[in-house]
Amino acid sequence: MGSLLEEGMYNLTHWHLTEITTGALEVSDDEACDDYQNNTSEEAVEGITYSEGQAVLVSVFLPIIMTLGIVNNIAFIYVVIRVPRMRTVTNCYLVGLAVADILFLVFAIGSRVWSYANSPIHRDDTPLGLSGFLLTQFVINTSYFTTLCFITLVSWERYNGVCRPHRKRDTKLRVFKLMAVSFLGSSLMSATLLLSLTKVYVVCITWPDRPTYIDWPRQRYHYFPVYDWVDKYSYGAQTIPFFISLIINVIFYHRIIKGLDKSMHRRHTHPNHRCSGGDTSTRNQIARMLVINGIALFALLAPFEIMSLFQLIGMFRGFTFLLTLEVRGHLVEVARIFSYFNAVVNPVIYTALSSRYRESFKITFMPAQCRPHQRQRIENSVHGSTVTVQCGVTSKVHESRM
């Protein structure tokens, strides 16, 4: 899910937030420069290069987050593949969400690490080149919009499972069609955002005349929209879908929670029918888990989108902002880190809140002799034997299989 405005869906460190110091510099005729930046003083150098804290963040902290997120999401995908009883409609959407999270982490954090390794300038996308930069933004934006689509599909599926249990379940073909349409729509929306990054603005840099700076880059590229209205469109297209998705999911969560309350009431008033219609306890547990997972997702993305919304409002006010550039920069960094954590925590929430998911992870990764007998019986059922339907063992009635 980079910097706000230099990383697609989180594109908030745009050229409007960049202060360029212009001076009368001598530049060779073969350098095509749109502007000049004089960094001949130590203070100017410190202002655009990595501080010690920023270097630790990009070289140590962010790679750890990326590694944890990739491992967590790959592990979840493998569990769904390994344990057939996990191949439900809901988990199909969650696998798509895991793939989107992996792509986001690789391109969002990976691009920052690559830029750090190839340029001393903080938040410098020049090492990516224009094509690499556009590809990075496209993948990040696509993963973002896909995440919103898949989390909404998960909410829709759980709403039907809890509040409309007798509704005919989606077929495998319909699920794949919904996923394909979500991915295609996200890709098209992402492609339109690239219009705000197609004009290259070249800034030529002068460094102190010392051997340390001989190999430092003499040019830095900024990416602009061709037309001013495109910039406003990119912010709106990034922000509005988030709040629309948030409202839709809040409605679903409200109805799911009400449905769970009714289900608990029926179980207390009719204790002799607790096991009728399948494993209601497991179904409700998974529904709660997915509601909490959705709330965490929107909570971690919200700071980011709120910053983007404020940026959009400021642009309509003639680039007049309530907060200073420095404060906005700190808030942007915090919002970015929240978005990275969002791509990491989903599998953790699944296993922490659902015994069914924990069982499946144990079946997949623990040695056979360490698995409880009941879990072995569940696993053996996927090889052809029939599972005895007991309350608390399986929820095939309420979790439609793929």
C-alpha cells in the first residue's frame, strides 16, 4: 500500500510539498534543467539527504516489515491450498487480499529500499527511472483498489452467511468472475492515476566542492501531471473509493453483528437445537474474526486517506494548508507505516481469533505426531473419508466450499 503522493495510492509527497532552492548556478549546456537546486552548504545537504533515523527506518525496519508480511501472507495462501476444507468462498477472497498485500509490500517498500541503495537523496525516485516509477505506482494503486474490492466481497459473503443462511451460495465460476472483475476494474482505475505522473521535471543539483560528493547525482526527477485538473482527479479517485467502501462495509458489519446477536439469542432460548444447520459456533466465530479484520484494515488505512483528503481540500483552497510542510511530512511518514502494517496483520488476525484457522495452520506446519487426534481426523477427511458432522468440528453447511 511509499510516501504519500510519491507512491500511487499513498501519493502524498508530491511536488507541491517539495521546496526547491533556486540559485544562479553554472550549468553545462548539455544538461536540460527545468530548475536548479543549490546544496553547496552543509545545512542544505542535510535537508535533502537521509538522517540517521530515516536510514535505519529504510534499511532495517521496513525490510523487516516487508519480510514478515510476505511470509505471513504466503503462509496463509499455502494453508488454503494445503487444507481442502479451507477452500471456501470467503477464503478465496482472502487469498486475493493476501496476494494484493504481497504485491503492495514488494513494490511500496521494495522501491524505497532500492532508491535508498542507489541515491543519497531522501525520497528520490530517480533510480527507478520513469518506466520503473510508473510500474511501481500502477502495481501499488492496483493492489490498493483490489484490497478495497476484496474486503467488501468478504463482508458481502459473511453477511449472506449470517443474515441470509438459506440463500443459494455463489458458485466457483461466479466467485472467480467477481475476483476478475475486481482486479480488472482496479487496474483500469490505477491506470487513470498515472496521468498525474507523466510529465518529467528535471532539477539540476550542485553539491559542495569536495571529494565526498563527486559521485552524487547531479540531477533529480520530479513527476508532474500534464494538466492541473489531473492532479485533483488523482486525489479524488484515490480517496473517494476508500470512503465509499468504508460506508458499505460499516453497513455490512452492523447487520452481521445484529445477525450474530440474534443467533446467540436463539441458541440460548433453544439449547436443544444448537447443532441444527451445521456448526453455528464456528460460523459465528469466523464472522466475528472477519469483522475485526475489516475494522483493522480501515483503521490502518484511514490516516493515509485522511491526509490525502486534506491535501485535496488544500489544493482547492489555492494550496493553502493548515499544517506546515514539516508537520505534514511527519504525519505522512506515520500514515505510511500504518499502511505497511495493514499488509502484515491480516493472517495474524485470522489465526488469533479463529480456532478453525489455527487448526488449519497446525495441520499444515506442525509434525503429524504433534497434532491433536481430532485435528488429524479432520485432516484425514480431506483424503477421501467422510467427516462426522459434530457441533464444533466442521461448518460445511455455513461455509460454502469452492
